Amino acid sequence: MKHVVIIGNGIAGTTTARHLRKKSDCRITLISDEHPYFFSRTALMYVYMGHMRFEDTQPYENWFWKKNRIDLIQSRVIKVNTAKKEILLQDITRIRYDDLVIATGSKPRILPVPGNHLKGIQGFYFKKDLETLEMDTISLLKQEKKAKRVVVIGGGLIGIELVEMMYSRNIPVTFIVRDALFFGKTLSEKESNLLTKHIQSHSGIDLRLDTNLLEILSEHNSEKVSAIKVQFQDQKPEVISCDLVLSAIGVQPNIDFLNSSKIEVSKGVLVDNYLQTNIQNVYAIGDCAELKNPDPFRNSIEAVWYTARIMGETLANTIANNFAMKYTPGYWFNSAKFFDIEYQTYGNISAKIQGDESRFYWEDNSQMRSLQLNFSKIDKRVLGVNVLGIRMRQEVFEKWFKQNRKIEYVIEHLQDANFDAEFSKGFEEEVVSYYNKKYNTSLKSRKRSWKRIFSKF
């Protein structure tokens, strides 16, 4: 019986195991050193904030794995020997495989400044990070001193999560962002300004844009964080007292255990468009996989939940059917949340307009929501969309992209894509009115058509 070993039980590895069991009778072993059971990493912030229990982040009951004949091992893989087709665990156990799936995800980057070794510095990625942060902030809140402050370094999604987490416990936080615009590598200046205004509206949050971390400081003869030194643009450096430093400067593929193997790596594990490494029957998926030839407008490494899930489903088909299935990610899509503002993005859309593109932007400042559509200058085809504070239907936009729908069609039929609650304040008529004024047209907002929405692509 074929033995498939999967290293990593995140969304990529777990999806592979589940779909492989649906399609084959092979032996499946799923290995993780973090937690024996799959859990939703993106939900850890809600555990900290008291909205969920940790067990609520596990979508499958503990009996699910045994019932589906998926063997779970909680241990760390320290070596892969592709010549012998075996892996070595930290307790010196050796496990042979027929197919090997590397789905080890990411690990946080280390702050590249003096003082990064001090106590009181941590990231927020693993389950143990949640536990450490819980203990440290409880201890902080119990301290008698009045001046308490946490510093968050990094303006990405994990950074804003950490800021919201501190805000939920009334802990003052200084938010250090290196870029001049918040989330400026992804969002346009107008979108970034909207989010910046929203963040700054929350009392106790000190947002510092265009600011670099220079050093992490401790008091004399102490190994504990006491302050950070930062610099805004070219001004004089400033020292900010703090009790904890939370690092969120990004992640990188977790592949150090492969250094002595024959598996080809660069930033991540190099794979072709079939998720195959340079070694036969060895695959890599999820955050740790680096595509040699990514699709146009896509990155070679995409540390995104949706991408990992699609990779897992694709690879399960390949292994189960003994026929290589090409990884086809489709149109880019992602979602996130910035305090009370939800964010969605679909298609090809970037922070800055490309040479052959035009952009339509509408903002409802009073409601803290916006819509941005990128479209071709040549034929008016909609290329991508960003929405803030509005929920859109991904399947509708995917359909419109495939049908090469033009900007005016999309503007008129926005109700078909609206996923907001039934009694929420609509926005479509305001968008159409603004578009008409901007482009001197006479478009009309069309009522929602369920037939249009759910007709086949």
C-alpha cells in the first residue's frame, strides 16, 4: 500500500490529507510538532480577544482523524533522505514514504536590529505565541505602575491584528510602520488614508508611519525590554518606553530542516507548476512552496490561506490518480479585517496604476467604505477590484473577469456582487451617480438578478 507522508498539518497539509482520503485508500501520515490537530491559525487573535475558545478553532473533532485513517504524529522532522525515501524525527524515529509532501508553512522573520535577543520580544504566529502573549499581557496589566505600553513593529496583517488585540484589553500601543502609507504596498493612497483615519480614531493607538526601528533597549544590567529607539524620516531619533515588543515584520518559508537534503530550495522549496520538486515523488505546497514559473501577476511565494487550500486539493488529485494535475490558482483573491473595516480584493489590482490601466475610485467617508476598480484603457475590461467596508461575492467577480465584462456593466450590476446583510445601507446607487458625474454617462443601477449571479460560468 502506498504510504504518503505529509510534513505540516496547516491548511495545505490537512487539505491534502482530507482530499487524498476521499480519492484513495493509501496510508496517510500527517506530522506536526506544533499541535496534534489542525486548527485555524488566523483565528488565534479571536481566542486572545475572548471571542472564541482554542477548541473552537479546530474544525474537525479529534475522532475525525482515526475514523478517516489519517495517522497523526506530533514531532519535528529534522532530516529528509530522498535517496532512502525516509524522514528522520527528532526522537531518531525513521519513517519511510512513497510520496512526500512538504507543507511546513512559514516562520516569523527576526527583527534585524540590536537588542533583538531581549526578553519581552515575540511574534504572533504559533500557538505557543498566543500562550506567551496571554501570560505576558496578564502580567503587565497586574503591574502597579500606571504607564504601560506595548509596541507593535510591522504594518502587515499580523501587525494590525496585534494592535487590535492590545486595544481589546485597553493596553496603549505604539504601532511602528516603516512605509509612508499604511498597507501601502497593496492599497492605493486613498484607501490607505481611509484605513489610517480609522486606526487613529481608536483611543490609545499611536500610529507612527514612515518610521524605522533602530534599536531595542533594556535598562542597565537587565535582559528585559524597556524601550525602543526609532527615527521618523531624517529627524532626530526618539526613545519610546515600552513593556513588550511584538514583531510582525513578515514571515519566510520554514525549510531549514531541508538544508542537508537533495531537495532544491531558494527562498522556499522550488516546485514546478505541478507542485513537484526536483526529486520524484517529493512535493511542496502552501507557504513554503516557491513556484519556478508563477502565473502572470502572481508571486512565486504566496503565504495565503486560499492558495494553500487550492494547492492541497490539486496535489491530492495528482497523488491519488498517479497523473500530474497542474496547479491553477485562478484569479487572485484575498480578504482581511482592519478593526471594523473588512477588506476584499479580486483580480489584478495593485497599489499604483500600471501603464495600460485606468482606475475608478468611490469612497463613502461617513461610512468608512470604498470601492476601487481597475480597468483596461483599451477595451474597458475590469481587471481587478478592492473593497473596504463592503462585502462582495467572489464568484460573481470571477464570472465577470472570465466574461471580460466592461467597467460600465460592472458599475450597473454591482448589486449582483453585493454580499452585505439584507438591511445594511446600500451603496450601489451612490456609486452609479458618482460614476455618471465623473465620466458624463447616464448609467442606472440594475436590481439584483439571482439568475445572473448563479448561471454557469
